[in-house]
Amino acid sequence: MYAIIKTGGKQYRVSVGDLVQVELLGQDADTEVTFSEVLAVSGEDGLKVGKPVVEGASVKGTIVRIGRTDKVRIFKFRRRKHSMKSGGHRQYFAEVRIDAINA
């Protein structure tokens, strides 16, 4: 059984027991979260696709840890002008363990 959820402007395919890195949710570690935007659910009775979400479906998970990804390098260069600009950032993430899929 799997579900497709939407959070942080991205879509993720999740199953029970998966560890998923999502955008920061604004909650601390070891707290329970519920994803209500479930786009599709696959189970024994086949695939249910929502328009745009599946009615009454939710995915429950627990935030395992909060961290930062590797640094993303940004380099801008203008040719023949000797103009260069370097920068970068590290994006925060929340690692969520999927506990249950309610369809």
C-alpha cells in the first residue's frame, strides 16, 4: 500500500515505514504530523485518484530529525567584464517516518 502526498510544494510517494525528507514543517523532532493533502492511494481494491485530493484520506507520520542538506553552490559570471558573484545556501529539511496511511 502506498500513497502520494503533497507538502511544501512537492509530491512524494510514501509507504508505511518509509523515511522521507520534506521541507521544514515548523515543528520540533519527535512530534506527530498529519498530511491531509493525499493525491492518490493504492491499496487492495486498486488505485484511488483524487480530484484534486482523495476525500477522507490522510497520512500520519513522526518527525525523526531536523537537519540541513548539502550546500548548493550558486555562481554567476558575466563574460568579458570580469564580473563574478559567488554564493550558496543550505536548505533545512524535516525527516519524517511514515506510520500509517488512512484511506
